[in-house]
Amino acid sequence: MLGVSERLGLVCAPTGVTWHLSHCQNPFVQSLSNSRHRIHFACRDDKNRSRGGWAEFEIAEGKFKLVRTAKSPSLDLGRLGAFDDCGAMPGSLVEHDGRLLLYYTGWTLARSVPFFFFIGLAESRDGGETFHRLSEAPVLGRNRHDPFLTGAPWVIKEDGLLRMWYISGTEWVAGLAESEGPVHYYSIKHATSKDGVTWTTNDHLCLPYLENEHAIARPVVMPAADGYYMIYSARRLGETYRIYGATSRDGLAWKREPDPLLTVAQSGWDSEMVCYGSILDAGQRKFLLYNGNAYGKDGFGSAALI
């Protein structure tokens, strides 16, 4: 069980270049050394389309020192008509069979509902600075267990097998009034793969919905002493995201911690929502990286963990 001891403020903000006018969304870490870490995230342009980006930091005594940032998108939009032509949002990195693989969420706009998203796969040949798609189609798209949406992949390697926790859309519900659009319902599922491309799915929800809950998002799973620990974001109808924790012995059946790992601040960039948390392990200290208002519009911040 983790706890937050101190908020450390906003760590990384948009650079202002045309492809990174807002957001540093869904931050996650690629550790380059004990003190140097590349943090990947999703940037947005003036049309609200997401692309991959990153920033490198030296971390000492709890201080984040920005060293350099990506000069161009690490993962760009897909081709017109592809599943990711409106957004490519990095999700997680894993090394498998000598390859550095990036799993990401590809977005496209829709008509009867606002959007679709599915899970894509890219590979880096330069140590994680840039990524190239392995397919223009998703590696985990619509299937009989996931007929609506798949996204926010988090992948770990375990005894030669790849395990993925991801969000799966279970339904869209029409708005109560004509002025209200359809409401998405999605929660977290689990899949496995031997090669990282072909995934075996099922109907099991790792986190069944609580009352009025409709969005359980961005799972980040890590080994723990007695099994696994998950950080995730959740919200109920009419509310905004908070960050929570859950524990599991097998990665399939999960017990939620009753209180949020992190809730909103009294004022500032994270006073309306907090979401999309992940862990940065800097050796003697651990930090929670997370987004605030408007899903990370101002960037991402950190909090010290105990």
C-alpha cells in the first residue's frame, strides 16, 4: 500500500511548439540510469490531436531537473483513415526478445458516438527516442470480448509471457437529454501474449463498476511483495477523476483500497481533477507522476510517496 507524503508541484509543461501546445498526458518512466529518467507522455496540438513526446530529467534529493525534451514527436499520427489518425497516445514500454516495444492508444473520431480508440504497437530502434509502427492496424482492436473500445495499455513481462492490463469499453449509454451526448462506460481487463502481437482476451473485469461509476481508466500494474499493486483513475457520473490503488495476488482478482491515493488540491493546476498516475522509482525515493485539470492540459506533476 502506497501513500502520498507531499505534493511537489508541476514538473513538466507543454513546450509550445505546434505539436505540443497543451498536455503532457499519461506520463510513464523509462529509466536511463539511477538518476536520469526519460518520461514519456502524450502531447496535443491546436486540433486536440495527441502525439508522443518525452522529457528527460536528472533527479537528486527530490528535485527534478529538466535536461532535454523531444525535438519532434516520438510517435506521430497515423495515416488518414487509420485507427490512429486523430491521436497516438503512448501507454507503456516493454523489452521483449531484444526489442523495445511501445504500446499506445490510437484515436479516431466517430459519428454516432464521439470517438473510438484501440491499442497499437510501435518499436524503437534508437533506445526510446522515436518509435515506428509495426502495423497500421491495432494489435488489440474490436473482438468478441471488447466490442466497443480498447486503450490505455500497461504491459509487463513475466516468465517469458507478456501480460497487459487495459481499459475495455462495455457500453455507450445515450444522454438523458438531446443536448447530452452518449456516455462511455469502460473498466479494466487483462490479456496475455507470447509474441506481443497476438493477444488472448476474455470477459473478466478486473475492477467491476461501483455505483454510478462509468470510467475506470489507465491501469499501471507493478509487482508487489504479496502479488501486484495497481494504480488507476476512476470517476462517477457527474464527477471528475481521482487516483486510487488496488492489490491482487494473481493480477486478475483485485481488492480496491477504500480511500483515494491522491485527491484534488485546494487550488491550482490539480484542483479540479487528478488522474493517470504512474510511479517513478529513483532508488531511495519513489514519486507519483500524475495529471491534473483537463486531463493534463498544464502538464504533469509529482508527489513524494511513502
